Amino acid sequence: MFMNGQLLETWNQEFLTTLKVLKSFPGNKINFKPHERSRSAKELAWVFVVEEKTIAGAMNGYFSLQSQPPAPATMPEIVNAYEKGHSDLVGRINNLSDGDFNRMVKFPVGPKQMGSIPFRDLIERTIMDNVHHRGQFSVYLRMAGGKVPSIYGPSADEPWT
């Protein structure tokens, strides 16, 4: 369980960092889009909630990114959903055995192609995807006039000196 414990510690740390970035976003700019083909800030923020719902679905043998509820109207509602969903999911995952972490689950492995991966890998891929989307969101945050908090080190808005 040691490796799984490390994975869960990393996931929680990344969650807390993402939460800090989401909470820094100016609520009155929730519909901001940096480009016509980009998601809105609301849609991008909702990705964090949807991805955790996807992990929960995979635990139950069901994976779908298409059948997710729409994003709520405000950033505080999105943040609350992210906090609650993460807390509930981690509570469930903390009770898993090593065998559960190694159980194969269905997951997209290519365009319109499903495959099987260990559940642990699904969590790890989700963490990495969240880091990717958090990077995108931090650019939105700056462009929307918000202050970018420290993520892995100082930022222009949160220097360490």
C-alpha cells in the first residue's frame, strides 16, 4: 500500500494546489474565453469535477465523459462541487486494497478506442491531466485579470521573497 499511499498524497497535494488556483479566479469573468475555439473558464474549471466523477464511475465499472452534468452557474458552486467530490472520492479510495488498485478498468486509449488499464494508472493519468488543465486555467486566470498563486514555486503575484 506504500506506493498507493504516495499516489494518494500526490493527488491530494495537486488537488489543494488546483483548488487555490480555482479560488483565485475572478467570479465575474466565469464566461471568459481566450479564443473562440477555447472552452470558457467555467467549462474548463468544470473539467476538474468531471474527471473525478469519471474516476468514481470507473470504480463502479462505468466510464463516460459524455454523460456528465453541466457546470453550475458560478465559480463558488464549481469549487464546492470539486471539494465535495474529491473528499467523497478519496474517502472511497482510501479503503481500497492493493488488488483494487491493480484491477483493470476501461479507459480510452486512442480515438474512439477503449482499452483496459490498472485503476492506479487511471488515477495517475487523471492527476497528470489535471496538472495540464490547471496550467491552462492559470493562463485564463492571468488573462482575466486575476492573480496567479504560487503553484510549484513563486509566481509574479505570489513571490517567495
